[in-house]
Amino acid sequence: SGDFTDYGCQVKEWIWSLGHPFFNHHQIAGTPGDHEYWGHKMENGHIHMMQTPAGYNSLFCNPQNGIEQSLNSNYYFLYGNVLFVGLDTGDSNTTISEKYNAQAEWLKQVASKMKGKYKYLVAFGHKSVYGSNETDSGVSKYMRPLWVEAFREAGVNLFIGGHDHKYSRTENVDGTWYLDLGSSGRKYRVPEYSARQLAK
């Protein structure tokens, strides 16, 4: 669910990430994180943003069956009795966009088209729908209403995110479990309530 690299334009980071022995023996299904949209750090300290996750798209050969704006980073496939749907929600700090709206509609269409061919529907993407409100306030305001409704209508059983760099999971919310994967390294986000508790 994203952030394979720190800066998606740097070849050495892809070599470090995908050069791990794990990838010699396993296949993975992934989506880009916001770091895959990062180009380079500019002199003023800001980060140059790429329009597409170019590094990711040049290295991964995913099914080309998603929306036109996000081919290769938005896709679906059937594995056994599970329908897996990859969502491209890693566009840096964006929490509302036409691309997200288009993917939400597309998700519902895919679930309807594939009905009867799967038992479970697992969606995965970078931005956490129930993530840290402290660092991404737009998530609760824009993304959560959009995706929770789309997941409910599509019948998503499990959503896997990763933007918050911490392990967490919810109770069942309208039929969907929300799981946040942990992270390697020292970068992590602390939920708002924990930050207040740690400050005491």
C-alpha cells in the first residue's frame, strides 16, 4: 500500500527497496504511495511533485483495467475466491479529487461486474480512511465519507492502507474492516489522542 521509496524518482531507492531478497521468492500486488509521486527536493525545501508515479509505473506491470487517469496504479484481479482491488490514493497530500471520485464509481462497477465470481472483496491503497486526523485532517472531511460509502455499496470486506506508518485496525464498519500496515524505519504518525497522552 505504497511508500516503497522516499523519493520515487531516485533509482537507488528502488534498487534498495526491490533488491531485498524477499522479492526473489514472492509476487506482490501494490499501489503507489505519496512518496512515489515525489520527484526531488527543491532549493526552497519544497518537494517537486510528479503528475504520475513514473518510477512505480515503469517497474510494476499490473493489469491495465483501472480508470484512464491511473492505469497500472489502479486495477483489479481475481485470486482464488478473492477479488483484489488496488486504488491509487497516494497522490501526496491530496484528499479530494476527480480521480478519487472516478475510482470510487469504478470500484462499484467492478464489484457489480464480477458479482458471483468471488467470495471476498479486498481493496488496498495508500491513504488510510481511518488514519491519523492529526496529520491529514482532510481524510475525515473528504476521503472518509467518499470511500466508506463506496466500500459499503461495493461490499468491500477488508481495506488495507499504509500512509500512517503504523499498525492499526478497526472494528467492522458497515461490513468493512480497516487495516493499517506498519512501517520500516523511524517514520511513523501518532494518532491525535496518543500524542496528547504522550505530552502529559
